[in-house]
Amino acid sequence: MEVGGRDPGCFTGQGRSPAAVSSGRPPAAAAGHTLVARDGGGRARGEVDVTAMMRLFGYVDVTDSGFIAAVLSIIFNPLFWNVVARWEHKTRALSRAFGSPRAACYCLGAVILLLNCVRSHCFTEAMKSQPKLEGLDCHWAYYSGLAILAVGTLFVVSSFLALGFTGTFLGDYFGILMEAKVTSFPFSVLDNPMYWGSTAIYLGWSLMHASPAGLLLTAVVAISYTIAVLYEGPFTEEIYRQKQKRTKNK
């Protein structure tokens, strides 16, 4: 499927009800849906129109095998590298197996890169197998997505250059610690720029393909990285706290 063109199967009604197919709209577009929030006395405090959200889900077949594969690959990657890195920090098994912490870190980094390639492939294939969103299938959405993708790439590449290979791929879990906290760009702009840059890349890619499935998968990426940050942050801080203690005791 070309980025700028329409996929022939985009509006064939796959995964939609007969009424939705005949009207050319996803199921949620046939009628508005409103959530009304009420206070303790039963008075309405506000209304939230969920038609747009339902419309988005109406274009996505979450039972499609390609979509499921993409979700699983997105969730698996940060789970894998966190489990393996913590296991290495506790046992030093990889460092012994590869002869040195640095060699073991490079091996894990290579595996993570391979897994990320698999994830990106599954993500793209899931978008191709699902319908496009008519409102996003236009020039402004395509070029907006391209700009977001470029910004995300900038954050990812600049993060890698600032951290180096071992700093990027969990070297601190292998005992390869940095001398000082990195505060240069992009870390001067936001925390965890590698993760959010990667999320931006997927968001931009989804907009360029006018893909509601891609947007939903991007949300899964963001949630996975948010959980990873909550899991990694305190542990990494503790590693460097222990380093400071050892330095003071010398």
C-alpha cells in the first residue's frame, strides 16, 4: 500500500455491520453517542460526545491477527529488555557468558534493535490490513505526520548520540555507569526523549497512512513506554545511588 494512495480494500466494510457498510460509515457514525456526567443530586454537570472515539474504533478490527501481533510485539519489547537487564544486574550471567559486561551489553542491544525492527514491521503490516480514516487521508495530515516523524527521529538520534550505545541499551544494568547525568539536548527539553521520540515516530507514521489502527497502536506504544519508565526509573536511580555510596566510602 502506497503512503499517498488509497488501499483498494479500505472501504469494503471488513469487520463492520451491514448498516455501516451501506452508509459508508463505521458503526458509531450512524448515530451520536453522548456520556452525561451527573452530580450527587442527579443534575447534569457536563456532556462528553464519544462519537469521534467510537468512530475511530469502528474502523479498527482489534481481532485481526496482524493487529494482535502488533500489540503483542509492542508490549513484549520493553518487558523483555527490562526482565533481561534486571536478571543480568542480579546474576551477571550475561557478562560471564560473553566474557565482559560491555560485550554482553552490545549483544543485548543488538537483540533489542532486531526486536524493534520486528515491532515496526508488525505495526506497518497491521496498518496496511485495516481501513483508512477518510478525514486523515489528505495532504495536511500527511505532511503533519511527516513533521511529527521528523521531530521524533531527531529526539531518537540525538538521544543515542548523547548517551552512546551502552548508555542507550541499559549499560548501567551491566555495571557500565556514566560519569554524570546527561543534561544536553534532547534531555534539556524533556525526560526520556528516546521513548517519546519513538512514540512520535509511530504517531507520524500513522498519520501519513491515515490509519486509525496505527493511531490505536501508537496509544499502546505510549502506554507501554509509560509503564516502562515507571518500572525503570526508580531502579536506575538506585543503581546510581549505590555508586555514590561506594564513591563516598572510598
